[in-house]
Amino acid sequence: MFTFEVLPPPKGSGIDSVYDAIDPLMEFEPSFIDVTYHREEVSFREFPDGRIEKKVLRKRPGTVGISAAIKFKYGVEVVPHIICGGFTREETENGLIDLHFLGIHNLLAVRGDNLPGEKHFRPTKGGHEYASQLIAQIHDLNAGKYLDEEIEDATPTAFTIGVAGYPEKHAEAPNLKSDIRHLKAKVEAGAGYIVTQMFFDNTKYFDFVRLCRKEGIEVPIIPGLKPVTAKNQLHTLPRTFNISIPEDLQREIEKCSDNRSCRQTGIEWCIEQSKNLMRSGVPVLHYFTMGKSQSIREIVARVF
Ligand code: FAD
């Protein structure tokens, strides 16, 4: 079994690019499709007179609409991501009500990153600081507890909640142990499963699962995978996602003379990772497509 994620297209583009990413994978019957959420970004525009204008823009809106469109077009379960950053609790509640009315009952709840240029994640006034608080809010709604305490006999929602886990620890965590303690808090707040950050060495995943179990985390832990598809990713992926690239993979990629052979090397590595994880009995594999599914198609076709 496998799942994958798609990104909303940049503002101004149509939804066809999302369908183009999904179509090649549907014949392999994904268990569900995630749709990522992208918070606002800050950019600066300089005018000829020297004035600088700050612009705050959401460049990839549409997660809820795209999730509903995918669900109804393909008849597949969807998992929109929902984030803390940029939202008050009230806005979050209203977004959850939209999803509830659309019949979308699976969510992946994450905090989101800091805005570019900000040193630390800053919660929105009246919003959540950590994903565990967002999960607690969703859990409350599942119990029919809305923010407005005067609402009586409220309809409970029925969300299943997934959360993010980090086999090589989250970038801000002082150590893996404290990160796993905070992960446990997300499970205690109501998360039903964990999807991991990408990793390229399966022992990182197996060690992480062992540590989670030791800490008393019992929910399924779905491994997240991505093939390296270009040489520059040897640097960009570790920097962006706080992950490491094993030496063997680094050597193989560095030997490649062009992007095509690089991509093929990354795909072969990911296939071996996938097969090894499946043999070890993981519940399902999750693939990060980064909006492009052709490499994932080649992997899935040889693994499933
Ligand atoms: P949290 O669980 O809140 O943890 C953030 C940090 O705070 C960690 O270092 C943790 O150890 C620490 N911490 C937690 N609780 C406490 C506490 N009580 N006291 C002190 N420290 C604490 N981002 C997006 O913007 N959109 C997406 O769609 C998206 N999808 C993702 C999907 C997956 C599978 C993964 C792995 C990540 C995804 N992200 C996404 C990225 C995610 O938003 C970032 O990694 C973010 O920096 C952390 O999110 P979190 O939910 O893990 O945060």
C-alpha cells in the first residue's frame, strides 16, 4: 500500500497540473492522497524612487478546494494538511467546519514553518504555537466542543488526525529524545498515526520506531520517502529538511555525469528503500512528490 502528496498549483494556474500529477499513479490504487498546505510568504518590491513595499501573499492557495475536487473526481480518500501558522483558532475552526461539510474526515495537522526572514516560528495572535494544540482543538470538535461555549447540542466532527515525525529530529529540537516526547504529546492530544519526514537510510526509520515504541507511542508510523532527482539536492535537501544523505548515495549521485543518470540513481535507491521497508512489515509507504509524480510512478510500478 502507498500514499503520496500533491501540492496546490501556484496562484493563477489551473487545477490540471494537479490531475496530471495524480493520473499516472491512480492505476496503482493509492490508499489516500495528501494535499499540502502553504502559508503566506513575504516578498519585497523596490520602486525606482527607492521605496520598498512589503507584500504578504499566499502563493499556493486552494488546499481545501483541491482536496474536495480530488475526492469527488477519483473517489479516493484525501488528506488535506492543516497548519497552525497564519491562523487564529477561530479561522481554524471555520476551516474545519468547511472540511466537515465536504465529507473530508482525514487531516494531517502540522505547525508549519516560520515565514522566510523570521528567525523563529511566531504563532498568529489567537492561534496555536505547537501542532499538539491544533490537534487538541480538532479533538475537541470531534467531541462536539466548539470555541463558542454557548453552542448547545453541537454536531461532533469525525476527523482522523495524522501528524509529522522526524527520524533525524526536527531542526529546532535540541535532541531526538525531547522531539519524541513532544511527538508523544501529539499522540496523546488525539493523533491516530504519524508520517515521517523523508530519510534515505532505513536504519534511521527503524531506530526512530524503536525509540517511539520505548517512549510508549503505539500508533502506526508511516515512512515518508522521496527519491533524489538532481545533484544539487545533495545540499538542498539536508539544508531544507534537516536530514542527512548516506555516503553511499552521495558517492553514487556524484559519479553521475548528467541529470538523467542522477535521477535514475535516486529512483533505484528509493526502490531498494521501499522494498526493504515493505519486507519489514511497515503499514504503508508515503511518497513526497514535490508536485512531480513521474519518478514516483517508476518506483511504485516496481514495488507494488
Ligand atoms: P510541532 O510538533 O509543533 O513541533 C515543532 C517543534 O517544537 C519541534 O522541534 C518540537 O520538538 C517542538 N515542540 C513541540 N511541542 C513543544 C512544547 N510543548 N514545548 C517546546 N517545544 C515543543 N509544512 C507546511 O507548511 N505545510 C504542509 O503541508 C506540511 N506537511 C508536512 C508533512 C510531513 C509528513 C512533514 C514531516 C512535515 C510537513 N510540514 C508541512 C512541515 C512542518 O510544518 C514543519 O516541519 C514544522 O517546522 C514543524 O511542524 P510539526 O507539526 O512537526 O510541529
